[in-house]
Amino acid sequence: MSDDWTDEERQLLDANRKVADVVASVAADCEARRRPPTEAWEAYAASGLKGLLVPKEKGGHAARATLVAMMAEVQGRADPIGALTFMPQEYCIAAIARYGSDPWHDEMLRRLMAAEISTGFVLTEPGAGSDATAIATHAARTDDGWVLNGAKAWVANAPHIDEYFLFAQTNPGSGAKGIAGFLVPRARDGVSIGAPYEMLGGHVASIADLKLTDVRLEAERLVVPPGEGLKAALSAIDMARINVAAMCCGALAVGLQTALDYTTQRHAFGQPVAAFQGMQWQLAEVATDLHAARLVTFDAARRLETEGSAPVEAAHAKKFATRAAMDGLDICMGQMGSNGLKHDSPLPRLFAAAKIAKTLDGSTEIQNIVISRSLLAPYRDRL
């Protein structure tokens, strides 16, 4: 979507493609065997991509939003959910770089960027999803640190993360004013991990519950102070939504190409399936939606890049691209008849990923709230 990449950006794109190639090579096996994509993690660790969103003065790449969206689309072609086992680490690393004020934080940042340890974003709870202010996991201050108790849900990569970037309430009843961010070691006493969820798909992400029982943390493990936690948690939400949209564009592009390859080779009633006008028009609809999804996604990325925020544009992109991917992949699977249901094609795996993507980083309903608030803002006095 851009022809003005710098040499450094081209190197990042090339490194990202190599990681995506590894993801693609193991995605089907990981889903079938319910195993983590260790090969992809190793490729990511060796890629030099860590610190993608960290300022250059702290040793990062300070990547612009359009570049990151392009990388997300490439990863979406390989496996959107597989990519979600490592790409969101960049949001956590960037937040640590921004909010960390202790020498210990600097050392953790160095280790994360050197791929010595991994992290992951932990906010959602069994009783608090879209309403992040309602989180109930409690962090109680002690003389020498903190004690955490509570439960988290939908933790991607839960059994494998070294340091959870976890948000907890320090002052019950205070809402956003009491939320803080901590680094919690997976191996710490009192941390227990549930069995990975059995879902429609996306088992590569090892999504599971997390329980914290009297988990004691040193004072320096507070990274984001009370009152700043929710802002830190949502600081990358525009980029996250844009990147999910870009991943869905990548998945839909694979679906369209797969359907084209199949229907131009498969014959029925004496001619290629793709020769039938009805099939052609279905593919044309998918192509139009893919084109539109890319336009709205990269428009949002450019707005974020130039203005620093793009909540409405990101909401449009997330809403439209996830819907386009799910509907379009359904059509592509239908083009292949019953063969479209078989896992020797990537389409069932990508279809499940598109369905999961509709709830990631804010459901479609949440995107509608963002969009409708913007629409009605000039009419507040009438409502």
C-alpha cells in the first residue's frame, strides 16, 4: 500500500515475510494437533522484529502504522490466530517502554526486545470483557510490594508466556482510577493456568483462563501506576483493531486465490466450474469486499499515523474487514463444494479465524458504539 518504504522498513517487511512463511508452514499441523507454533516463535525471536513500536532512542524500530498494518496483512495470509500468539507482544513491550520508570523496567525491556523472555496482554476477566473498568482482580499494597487475587479469561498463549502484562484493580469501587499494570511471572507461586479452551478453531493460540491466589509481587513489578492502567491498556487499541482488520484482509485474499485455483481446474458439466456466470459473480463480490476492506483498513492506518489516533476509522475497519472475511471465506468454501470443508485446504482454519477476529479487540457491537457516538456527537442537545 506504499511505495516509499525506507531501507529499514523494507528490511522489517522482509523479516516479517520470513516469519509468516514459518507460520504458514506449521499452521495446519498446530491446529490439528492443538500445539503451539514453537517454530514461529523461534523465527520471530530471531527476526529482529521485537521492539517494533518502541521509540528508537530506547532501541526500538518506531514503526509507523501503515507498515505495521502491512505486516499484519502478510501474517493474516499465513494464519491470523497464529500471528496473535506473538504480534500483540509488541503492544505490551511498547507500553513498558512508555510507562516503565525503574531501572528494573529498563532491564525487562531489554530482555523482552532481545527475545530472552516473552510477554502477553492480560486484561479480560470472566465477568469483565468489553467493560474493562469492571475488572475485579485485586492488587493489595503491602510493605514491600503487592498481593494479587483474582481470575482472568481469554488469555492467549497462557501456558507459554514468561511474564504476563496484567491489569488489576488497586482500589475497588474506583473504576478506571484504580487500575494498574503489573508484570506477573508465570512461574510465580499462586499463578495457575486452566486447560486451553476447546473452540471452533484457533487452538494454536492456547487460549485459557488464569487464576491468581495470593500472588506476591515485588514493588518494581508495578509498571503502570494506579489511574494510568486503563489508558495504558487502551493505548494501542486503534492499532490493534486496524491490525486485526489487516489480518482478515490477508486471510480473505488467500481464500479468494484458493477458490480461483480450484474453480479454474475443477470441471462440471463439461467445463471449468469458474466458467459458470453464477460462480464468477460470487467471486466478483468477494473481490469487491476485499478491495473495500483493504481501502478502509489502510485509510485508518494512515489516519492513525498522521494524527496519532483514529478511533472511528479503526472501528470501521475492524467491523467491515472481519465481516467481509467471514462472509467472503464462506463463499469461497462454497465455491469448492464439499471439498471446501476439508482441512487439506486452509479455508476452514481461516474461516474460524475470521469468526474469532470479530470479537478480538472489541466486538462488532463495540465498534458500532464507537461509530454511532461519533455520528450523534453533533446532536447531543437533541438526545
